[in-house]
Amino acid sequence: MRRLRLWPRTLAGRITLLLIGGLTLLHIGSMVVHERALHGAEAGARVERLAERLSAAAAAIAPLPEAARDAAAHALSLPGVELHWDRMAPLPDTPPPEALAATASRIGPGTRIAWDPKAEAGHRAVGAVPLGGEGWLSFSASWIGPASHGAEAGNALASMLAMALGIALASVLVVRWITRPLRRLADAADAIGRDLRAHPLPEDGPQEVRHAALAFNAMQGRIRRLVEDRTEALAAMSHDLRTPLARLRLRAGFLPDSEDRARMEADIAEMEAMVERTLDYIREGRDAEPTRPADLSAILHTLAADAADLGHEVICEAPARVVLPLRRLAAKRALSNLLDNALIHGAPPVRLALRDAGVEVVVEISDAGPGIAEADRARALAPFSQLDAARGKGGSGLGLAIAARFAEASGGRLELDRAPSGGLLARLVLPRG
């Protein structure tokens, strides 16, 4: 069971979460302070109004005959406040509840007040005000108790949700705008690994962003010059080797037929193959070949037919047609290297399989040879790396590296795995579009 991850992975997500959390807490705190101050002021004003009404009603009722006092009290009742006149005190002379003590002191001396026993405590209060020996003015007020907590909680929750949604929307827009330079920097850094001639970053925005873009573009230029210098030196050296190799082959042709001559010609052929592989590796991704729709299935069938004509046991399982954007010559070179790797270092039969997985196209080339140990597979993809102990044959160590570089430049990947027959399975995964 995977553990729930509450902390976002992205910087934008973390900034958004901090903004929402911090502003929500600030809103809750300010709302609590505001509600307490508002309720305190409102409650005080209500008690003052009640005291004034009771005082005015007592002054109006006291001079009246006793028979008319109760009717006058009823006539002076207001919405939310019911008034009665009683000869005897309707409530015992006991201390008022703690929540009503302040109310009793504000109404006046001798006031008796308590919660209505017929209603829920905190919702309705009853009390009586002495009329100076002329009886008691009784009152019942539902609105001087605490307000409805359910309504307050609902209003507070609705306010908090509305505020959180507003902050979330604003935070997403603002944070995406703030972190856009970081995303551009990450995309540019990824593009350098695929193409050193990628367009430089735009040098605009805040001062820190402009400084980072300038430094990144300068770094890209230095890396490009360094790689180009070394690549040109290696390409020149590899190209210049062709002339002495051609002279050696010509001179070997004048030697009499013998075992030494055959070995010399084999060595020359191996050296020429190494030079050709080196040049292919250097050219990969730098030959400016355009990307065009190409039939990958036709390329596989052609390679399998050519290998079969040379006497190799090759099985090709591919649909009739799979077209996708490719650098056709580079794709053919990469697949040819994978096939040669299986033919030279593996054992028959060699299988070529092509699967269209929707958003990806998968090419699998497998053999029945000794394979490559899992611990050595990453090293096998490095250029000029030869696993003699694992594969049992020589070579330039560039076949898998050329295919891996092609996959990376095409936005795909090259994976090495164990084939069902026990040998090596090279899986080339290319994007569909």
C-alpha cells in the first residue's frame, strides 16, 4: 500500500499549498477576532435597547391603575420582547446565571433574570423588573441570548471555502507565472542533452531570471564549442585513418596467398569497421537529417531479408505498415547495429518484433545467446565499452551506443532485458508522433 503523499513534488505545488494554508489560517484568525468583537458589540447594544425599553415601559405603567397595567404592558410589547404586569415576583430572588449576570446589571437594580425553563437554555430568557412597590414588570426575550451557533458555523464555513477557492485560483495563476522561467530552464537543459544547437533561452524577465538565462546560454555555448572541437578532432583522425588502411589493403593484395595474408586482411577489415562505426557514432544526431514520415516496418523487413540472404537465421514479426516521423537513415543505422550485435554476439534464431502501442512504437530484437548480466547492461550502452566476458566476441563497442544515442535524440529510449530464449533482448521504444 502506497503512503499518501501530502507534500507536493513540484515547487509550484508547494508554493500554492503554503499560500492557501497560510492565508486560510490568517482568514480564520481574523474571522474569529472579528466575530467576537462584532458579537460583543451587538450583544451590548441589544441589552442596552432592552434596558431602555423596560425602563420606558415601567415609567409608563407605574402611574396607571392596577387593573389597566397588564393590558398596558401587553400593548407595549415589541417583536421579540413580551411584557406582562404581575403583583408578585414571577422569579425567586436568586443569583442570575453566569451568562445573564451582565445583562441583569445593565437592566437595573433588583432585576431578576433566568433562562426560560420551557425553552432550551441559551435561547430564551425571562425576567422581572420591580416597579417600586407597584408590582413587577415581567418580560420574555428570545433575542438577548446567544445567537444560533449553527448558523454562525455555516456562514463561517461558507466564507472560508469561498476564500480558499479564490486563493487557490489566484495562487495557481500567479505561481505558474512565477515558476515559468524554471520550467523553461528545465526544458532547455533537457534539450541540450538531445541537441547542442537548441535555441538559447530568452534573456528577459526579472533580474534573477535574466542572470540565470545569460549564465545558461553561456554554458551552452561553451559546451557546444568543447564538444564540437573534440568531435571534429576525433572525426578528422578517424577519417585520416582510411588512407593508411587503404594503402595497407593494397599492399596486402600483392602478398602471396597465405594464412598471414588472410589474417592481415581480416585485421584491416576490422579496423575499417571500427573507423566506420566511430564515424557513425560521431555523426549520430549531428548530420542534419530531416525528420520525415517513414515506414519502420519496411526497414525491419529489409534488414531481416538482407541478413537472411547472408545465411543468418532471422525471424521478422512486424505489421505490414507502421509509419511514424523518423530520421530514416539514422533509424536504419541504429536498427542495423542492434541486429548486427545480435548476429555477432548472440546465437540463432534472431527475432525482430514490432508492436504499435498507440502513443509508442516498440521494436524488440532478441537472440538465443549468452545475454548480458543485469549488472553489466548499463555499462554495455556506454560508448567504446566491450563486455568480452559476457558476450564472448570482439568489436568496437559502439553498436549499442549508436542505437541508444538515436533513441535519445528521437525522444525515446533503449532498454536491455533478458530474452525469453535466454539471450539478450534489445527494446527500442520510439514516440508515435
